[in-house]
Amino acid sequence: MLELLWIVPALPFLGFLILALIGSRMPGKTAAAIGVASIGLSALLTVFIGINFISSPPAGRVYIQTLWEWFNVAGLNPGIALRLDAVSLTFIFVITFVGFLIHLYSVEYMEGEEGYSRFFAYMNLFVGSMLMLVLGDNLVLLYLGWEGVGLCSYLLIGFWYKDPANGYAARKAFIVTRVGDTAMAIGLFILFTELGSLNIGRLLEVAPLNWPVGSSMPVLAAALLLGGAVGKSAQLPLQTWLPDAMAGPTPVSALIHAATMVTAGVYLIARMHVIFTLAPVVLTIVGVIGALTLLLAGFSALTQHDIKRVLAYSTISQIGYMFLALGVGAWSAAVFHFMIHAFFKALLFLGAGVVILALHHEQNMFKMGGVRKMIPVTFWTFLIGSASLAALPLVTGGFYSKDLILFYAFDGERANRWLYAAGLLGALITALYTTRMVLLTFFGEAKTHLHHKPTWIMEMPLVVLAVLSTFGGFVELPHTLGHLTLFSDFMQTILPGNQVAEGGISTELILQLTAAVTAILGIFIAYMLYYKNPERVTALRRSAFGSRLHAFWKKGWGFDWLYDTLFVNPIVWIAEVNKSDFIDLIYTFIAWVNRMFNRAFSFTQSGRLRWYAMGIALGAIITLTIAVFL
Amino acid sequence: MNTVPMESGLVLAGILFILGFIGVLVRRNIVFILLSLEVMLNAAGLAFIFAGSRWVQADGQVMFIFILAMAAAEVSVGLALILQIFRDFKTLDADAANNMRG
Amino acid sequence: MTIVFYIAALVAVISTAMVITRLNAVHALLYMVVSLLSVAVIFFILGAAFVAALEVIVYAGAIMVLFVFVVMMLNLGPASAEQESRWLSPAGWIGPGILSAILIIELVYILFTNARQDILTQSVAPRQVGIALYGPYILGVELAAILLMAGIVGAYHLGRYKNVFLHRYLHKELQ
């Protein structure tokens, strides 16, 4: 069964090839069927492989399938080889399964759009590339998938390319992530020159033998890898591209910019955990970046009007949680939160998509309201997803995953009270903006009429994701509540565990109670502020300081402005200045000379017979004169 | 007594050639241009015959025969082209057919 | 014989000059025939009787007659002579005249700076021509044959009347 692993990424690529080559000539239904079926089969196969992997694990809990050698240059011989272990299995399960649901949802969401088959072609290419990223057995293959998903992200953000703003957003996403990718590429060079291999398994073995903990090389390599992760996962300081990436179609936001691609950074750090453990400084930075990002993005999310931008900032914030978890060495907690987050964030985006479509492409939450009775299924599932995001205690998956992170941040090996405090504050803000979003969108008076009523194709993925984001959390229960450690046991086959330093059940109980109270408090404050007394919020926003802060947060803490001033404008200025420098004049002169010759020659090519004869005569005279008199 | 000065013979060929050449340059009618070309070819043939006679060799006459064959082929194709041009442009003006750019 | 040569040369030059100045194509063709005949006389004087005969038969007889046919097919009336006189503006003669004058002066200069040479008018028999043609020049003969063949095919292809397909409403306007 495991040897069928190669089919999992092959199917989406096949679907992409078919759609890219002949997709535009086939009817939309066929194109959609190919797009959905290839991912669906892939997901089905993943489930079977997963069952097989868990029931009869291969030796060493790692299964490697080498297909062929990619190239062999100067000792670098990456193979097209797939590596299946607990981490990559979790990731491919989420990618294919959530990907399938989102594909299914897109069948209806994108119906009648121009470039219907193109959309599915890109989406299939994305799923294929993402699978290559997580299944790659070496960092070169991982990098291929890494750039592949970046390309698909670019293509899909700019899917409606006729609007220049979308093209701008796409370019911004591409260029900003490129900054991180360059750092990552340099990191790969260092790993190869220092350790002589880019094979993941070998790197993890060799690194601790060659490098002492805290020496400069692993710090450098880890910091560069972190650069790549930060770019892809939209963490501080490269987070600015993600809110603009919402220009793409909503299923794209759900799949790429929430559930899968943006968590590639988390995957990379979890994958390279050995290197990061060798560089504790960088690991601390990871945690600090996570904490800062989750707070910044949380405050920004509080002020957004666009529902998709709220979700985008909440994505940044939730990935911040994962980084925080990685930073405190809670590897499995990070992957666990990734999984739950993928479920509920995809659910929230898809639900938001239904609302947007229902209200005729209205994205401003202040123009929504009261739609809960029009689309009940969406409302309830969205509510479940929001509860999970806000980490409503006991009944939601989000609570368990976030609680695990906070627990390790407080009590783990690398516990840090500051990080814990940031996480707790973040949880409060998360509950606040989530409740605000739900209240503004679904409650209150109806402001518009229903435009598009979703059918089962759109509702089914919502229901499935709602179930998953609730019950997905029950695979890992804390000591106080049943003490189920299915997920972390599974993860510990590949990721190191995290010893709890002190305390015991009582500490954990207190922590849980704190987290639960925080979440409920957040919901309650939001309810009071945005539902009961909205005028108070309005008054706050109208005040001099409040309005300024509001605008500041709404613009994402002015990072765009900062980068424009620091990097973009100077480069544009230099380009303007350099447009007509001395060197350029030389080339302009060459071009001018060529143009003059072109004019002269085209003037002689008049097409008039006698003109040509005259030319011949003149030539003959000159030749004769030279021959005779010289 | 039976001698012809070489120079005057070649000057004659040159004059005929130049006359044909002037015709090519001056006339706009394609029929005349073609006729002038014939004059030039004939002048070239004349020069060959002179050269052949100078050395008492058959080669000059052989070259003239080749020129003759070439002139015949050229005239047949050229006249067919003239007919075509006349049909298409309704004129024999050589400058009218200047829009056949490659 | 030298006198005859000069007379024939004079006739050739004058008739050729008439060829390039006539307004009527048929007149020009007749002058051309005269020019060719006088050149044939010169050939004869030079002892090349065979090519003199060819000049008369092929050039004056066949090629010029082909010209006459075409000119008749074109059916040029008196209007064309008027047009010719308009085309032949005096200004148009200046450029070619200067160029030609330079060329002929150079030619004469080259010829008369060399030592004088007289040609003995010895006959070169057709037999020698034939032997040369089918001996060392056999490749040239074959090439000339191919060229003529190409000329025939080309003339046939180009000379065909092309059907012009027009919409039936346009036919009336054309007629």
C-alpha cells in the first residue's frame, strides 16, 4: 500500500497537465470534474496510506520511496524521493482532504467565472506542488515545491488579472516571499557546503555530530531557514503580503493563504528541528517573532472592515501561535495547531465566501448583517468555526490545540513567561475579533437581500470541516480531561517530545481555567461592545487618539508605509535617476545609429526599378574609377 | 587591309551598352526598359565577338550563343511579367509596381 | 572592310539611339531590328558568320517578333504615345546622361591608354564553334538548356490569364 505513495502527488499534477493543455477546450463541468476527482482520489489514497502507515508502521517509522535520481552535480545528488513519516502524513492528509473539500466548494463558487478551467488547473498545480513540498525527501525537492506553491499563489492571487490591483497584490506577494526564499536558498547552500548533503534524514543525523550547540554555523543556517519560513508564513517582518493576497478568489484564500501554503514555514522549522535545537538563540527568536506577530495581527484584525482581511490577519496571528509553539520546542503542539487551524480557517473562509457570494460580492462587514436566517447551514458551521478560532473551552478543537501551546509556553522545557503572557493576551484578542466578526456579519438587521443561495456542493464541505474542526481536537486531550495523547505519541515518532518542567495536574488545571476564562471573557467583552453598546465603540473610534490608533492598526501597523519608505521608494528613485545616466547614453547612441542606418536603408529600398538601376550604375562608376585611377 | 581596330570595336560595344543603359534609366515604360536591356545584352555579346576575333578563337562565339539563349529566356519571362503587370495595374509604368515589398 | 565596319557601327549607334528615344513602341522595335542587323554585319566582317546568322534569325527574327506580339497584345493606342512624352521629361535625362558620360569617358580612357591593336578579320568556322560548344562548354550548353526550359515554364505560368473572382454586385461596376 505504501508504495502507492507516489500516486498522491502524481494525480494532482496529472490533473493540472490535462487542464492546462486541453482545459480551455472542454466544457466547464468536465474541467471541474477532472480538477475535483484528481484531488479526491489523492485524498482517498492518502487516507488508505495513512491507515496502513499507522496500523503497520515501517521500520524506523519513516518510509522513503525513491523514484529516480533528479540530477548529480558536484556531490549534490537529490533524488525525486518521497519521505513519509508522522509529520508529512499529517500534512498530506490535511492538504489533500481540505484541498478536496475546497475544490468541491469551488465548483459552485467559481461557476460562470472566466477562466473556470484555468482556476482548477492552478489549484491542482498548487496541491501537487504542496505535496512535493511536504513529501520531499531532500531540501532541493522541498525547495522546488516551495517555489511551486509560491508560483501558484502568485497566479491565483492575480486570477482576476484584468483588475490591476489584483496584479499588484500578486506581485507584492511574490516579491515579499522572494525575500525570504532568497535567505532560505542561502541557508541551503550553507547546509550543503558545511554538511555535504541536503537529504533531510542525513542532515538530521549529521548536524548534531558536526556542530556543537550554539556554535555560529547552525545559528546562521537556522536564521536563514527562518527567513524563508517567515516569508512564506507571513510572519513579522514579512507579513505584509498576506492581507493583500485576499484579492484572489475566496477558495484560494481558504486553501493557500490559510490552510496549507502559509503553514509551510511551520513545516520547514518542524522538519529542521534538529538544526534549530542546535541554535537556541534562533529558536528563541522564532518564539518572539510568533508572539509579536500574533499580537500585531490580532490588533489589526480588530479594526478591519473587510471580512476576508479579518480572516487574513487572524491567519497571520494563528500562525504566530504555531511559531510560538515551535519557539518553545513544542513541536507536536505546533503541528497539532496547524491541523486544527487548517480545518477551522478553511471553514471560516469558505463560510465567508458563501456570505460574500450571497450578498453579491460584498466584503464589507458593516454592510452585512442579519444573514443568519437566510443561510442557516453556513451560519451554524461558521459559528462552530469561529468558536474554534476563539478557542471556546471544551467543545472546540481550537481550544485543545491552543491550550497545548500555552501549556508548553508556561511549563515546557523552554518555557517563557513573556511568551505565555503574549499568547494569553492574543487569545483574548482572538476571541474579541472573532466575536466582532460573527456579530457584524450574521446578527443585527439585514442590510441586503439574498443574491445566491448555496446548494449542497458548497454546504457539504462546510459541514465536514465543522465536524473536523470540532472533533479533530479530541485526538489529543490534556491530562485533566481524559489524557489522550494519540497525536503527540504519533508525532513523537519523528519529533522530539517536550518534557514538562514542573508542577503537575494542578498547574495544568489552573492554566486551562485561565485560558478558558480568557476566551469567554473575550467573547463577553465583544458581545458587550459590539452588540449591546455599539455606540461606545463608535465613540472610542471617534476620539482623537482612538481614530489614529484605529487607522494605524487598520493599515497593519504601518509596515507597508515603512517598507515603501525604506526600500521601494529609494529603489524607484534610484531607478528614475539612473534612467538616463552616462552608460545608458552609450546604448541610446548605439540604438540611434542603428535606427539611422535602418532609415537610410529603408529609404533606398524604394521598390522603384530605375532607382535600383541608378544604384548599380553609381556602384559601377565608383568601382571603375577606383580601378582606373588608383 | 582587312583589319578592324580593336579599340573602336570595343568603344562601339561600350556606346551601345551605355545607350541601352540610358534607356533603362530614362524610360518608365516597362516594354522599353526590357528593350533597353536587350540592347545592353547585345552590346555585351558584341564585345565577346570582338574578343573572340582578336584571338581567333571560338570561345567568343560560344559566349555569344549563351548570351543569346539567356536573352531568349529572359525576354519570354519578362514579357509574361509585363502582361501580368499590365493586367493587374492597368499601366506599364515601372514605378507603379513599387509596392511589391518583401 | 574597315570602312564598312565604321558605317555599320554608325548605323548601329544611330538606330540604337532612336530605340531609346521613340515614343511609339513599334517604331522603337523596328529601329532595334535595324540596330541588330547592323551588328550582324559587324559580326560578319569580324569573320563570325555563324553568330551573324544567329543574330539575324534569333534576335531580329524571333525575339523582336515576340516583342511585337506583346506590344500588339497590349493594344496601346495613341494615348500611350502621349503618356510616353509626358514620362520622358527633359529633366529625367540629366542624371543618367551624366552617369553614362562618366562611364563612357572612363571606358575610352582605359581603351586608349593601352597599346593599339588591330584585329585581323580571320574567319572562325561554325565547325570550331560547334566543337567548342560540345567539348569544353558542354556544361554551359546543358545549363542554357535548363534555363530555356525554365523560361518556357515560367512564361507559361506567368502568362496564364488569372481568373479574378469578384462578387456579382461588383461585376457591373467593373464593366
